[in-house]
Amino acid sequence: MSKQNQADQMRTGNGFIAALDQSGGSTPKALGLYGIGEDAYGSDEEMFGLIHDMRARIVKSPAFTGDQIIGAILFERTMDSEIDGKPSATYLWEERRVVPFLKIDKGLMDEVDGVRLMKPNDGLDALLEKAVKAGIFGTKMRSVIDAASPTGIAAVVAQQFEVGKQILAHGLVPIIEPEVTISIADKAQAEEILLAEILKHLDALPEDQQVMLKLTLPETANAYKPLVDHPRVMRVVALSGGYPRDVANTKLSQNTGIIASFSRALTEGLTAQQNDAEFDATLSNTIASIYAASVAG
């Protein structure tokens, strides 16, 4: 597995990153949208088995290739599982030419000062070592910003970059994700504060290090262009954040140099009840629309 080829694909490849990393808290909702109710499983093991089947069906679909999808973010259980007899990360790269990433955060703390920081993650080094052995290229971790609080946003970004340095030390590329909630009244102000804080930390990184950024689509088009152009940034990707896919695609196409990393918007319209032809056609149309929005800028 060539890390250089994967890095080149992430820096310059046309396409987007598929977010297939729903974890324990969000899995029942994801399965429900897929047409599988909570009465279909009686334990966490059964639930995670069903979500893995869904993810495997997506990944094995003819439309899911490196031609339009340059990377995919996995949940730890997905990394530990197999697709067609191959470890998931290996299958993604060898069979689909899709660069594998791993979600590494353990969820969010309660809101303080207008933000939700990441929970402590004492086992992170062990997880990162496992990820390296599994052929993972990079990681993703999420915090949430619920208000334009300068001190709260500073704390979020400081924590993200602190953990990011730990990830870089293992030879992995961190996707830093300080999500701004789309429904807050002061979203534009929060984004201005966030931009300044991220730039401060990027400027402090050594010249030989790069991170990726996953950000909520901004209120002002191209507000994050300074991050797209920053030499310490490998790629800026956007989360759908609860926007319907058509709205997210429209907003994305207005932001030069930013590509999608959608989760809910990617799986919108897919159900367990569809036959393979229906499933593949729906996914193909979805991928084509997100790809078009990602390369529009």
C-alpha cells in the first residue's frame, strides 16, 4: 500500500471522501433511514453487523470507486471487519483505489462555553498503532461549536491540534473537524473566529507536516479559502451537517477547492429493501451529484 500514492490522491485527486463512520450513538438512526428498524436487532453485535452489511453493500457497488471517491472514513469496527474476505481498509485501496481513514474520537463531552469538546481518549496510541498495521492512511475526529464563543472555539481548536500532533507522530494524517452547528443564529461570526484560530495553529506546525480539515459549509462562499491555500493543509473537505443533499451540493459548489465528505447526504435514498439494481442506480446518481459539486470549484 503506497502511502505516497495515497497522499498524492488526497492532495490532487478529483472526487470526494465518503463518510461511512457512524458509531454506536448514530447507528440506530442510520439503520432506520436505511429501512431497518430497532426491532430488527436484539443486541449491539447484531446492530453493528447490520450497519457493516450496509457499508459493505455501498463499498462493493460498481459506482463506489476511486474515479469519483478518493477516500472513505471508517468506524473502528468496520476497520476490524472484512469485505469479501479482505480487511476493509485493504479492500478499499486494492479493489476500489479509495484511501482509508479511521474515526478515532470517543464522542463529545457536555456543552461548556458554547462548545462540545471531545471526550478523553486514553487508548488513542494503541488505536493508532492498530490503524497503521491495518493500512489506514489518516484519521478523523469531531468537536462541535454551538455558539460564536471566542474562548470556547479556541478550546476546540487547541484540543483538535493537540490530538492532531499525536496522530501525526504515528505517521497518520489527521482530519481535524470542528463542526459548526448549521442552525445557530451566530454561525457566520463563529466561522470568522474559527478561521482565525485554525490559521494560528496551522502557522505553528512544522513545515514538513500537513493536516486535513473537515468543516461545516460556511455562510459566506469561499470564507475558508485561506485554509484551502495554506501550505500545511493537505485538503479541506466539507460535512453536510444536516443540510439535504441538494442544498449541501449547491453550497459546496460555491466554495473553491473544497470537496465533500458527506455521510447522511451520501446514503440518502438508499434502503435495505431495494434490489441491487435499484440500490446501485440510486447510489450512482448520488455519487455523481456529490462529485460534480466537489469538482465545480
